Amino acid sequence: MSEAHFVAAAMANRVAHTVHGIVSAVDPVNHAVKVRVQPENVETGWIADAAFAQAGDLRIACPSAVGTHVVLQPLEGDGEHFVLAGVVYDTVMAAPVSPWTGAVAQPGEILVMAGCGAPPAAGSAGENAGESAGEATPGAGWLHVTAAGVFLGAGGTRVAVSASGLACVAGAASLTFDSSGLVVSGGDVRTDLHSLNGHVHPLGGQVTGGPQG
């Protein structure tokens, strides 16, 4: 009976199954990657990268980077024909923190962030084991969609769109547009020729004072 169990286990281990891997090369033109299968660290040939979204004429591309931690799925149980089925977060590559909420995305939300820091070139295997992720890029763009609204920004510029209106902040200046109207604070409104804060009106050979109220 025990021998039968060993035989069954040996046969099961010969069948290709879902595994984790680390991206080792990227071909963005063909949306393909090479992956080092873990824990053996054996590199695959060029395989299809996972598509972020492809529905009808809507397509969103987000090619994997070298060092990305991924999940590989064998086609029809064939270990020679893997396809990259998805990307995973772990202790090395953690989920991003939203600049708007100060927390990771919650269920029912979408958080898109650039400049989070490149994955370790060798991931968790190989001669550079233990290598940390790259430094984040200051001022990189981000987008956070929540039930409360849509929030986006880059560096010191932020835009918030909610049911109550639109709010923009750029440094010390801010703009609010809601049912009460348009309000600009901490800055000036300018056209090609005039400044709202600094313009004056000519009156004969003289000029009036600056704007008030």
C-alpha cells in the first residue's frame, strides 16, 4: 500500500503544475518574457506575458519588468509550454501605498503608481539573492479610483474629482470648482496679456487702481 502511494506521488510530481517565477528578460514589442522558474531557477524560453486587460477594442498594456515576481501556468499540463498568468506582490515587491489615503488600495479600489522602484534584478534567487528593490522616483505619477472619487497627481500637483466638485492643488496655489462656482486661492489668474491680480483700467490719460473685492 505504501509503495502505491510513493508511485502515485512520483507520477503526480512529473505532471507540470502552476509555479512561481522571476522575470529575467523582456521583449515589449512582442509582449513576451523569459522567466526563471522557482525554486530550480531554470530559465524558460520566450513566453507570452500576461495582458493587463484586453476586451474587444479596449487594450491596456503593462509589460512586466526584469525581476518581477510572477505566476506561470503550464498549457495542458506541458512543462515545456508555460504562459505568464499573473504578477504577485510579496515581501520583496510590496503593494504600493496611495499618496492620497496613505494606505494600500482597499477592495473595490484601483491604484496605479509609477516610479515605485524597479524590482531586484535577481529577485530572490541567483548570485544576487537578497538584493532589494530600486529607489522610488520622486514626483512620479499616480491614479487612485475609490468610491469617494478619482484622485491623481504627480509631485506637488494633485487633482481630486468627487461628487461635490473638482479640486486642484499645485504648490501653494489651489483651484476649486463646485456648485458655488470657481475659486482660485494662493495664486493669480493670467491670460496672454493680463493678470487678474495686477491689471488696471485706463481712464483717459490716467489709470484706475488695481482690482478690489
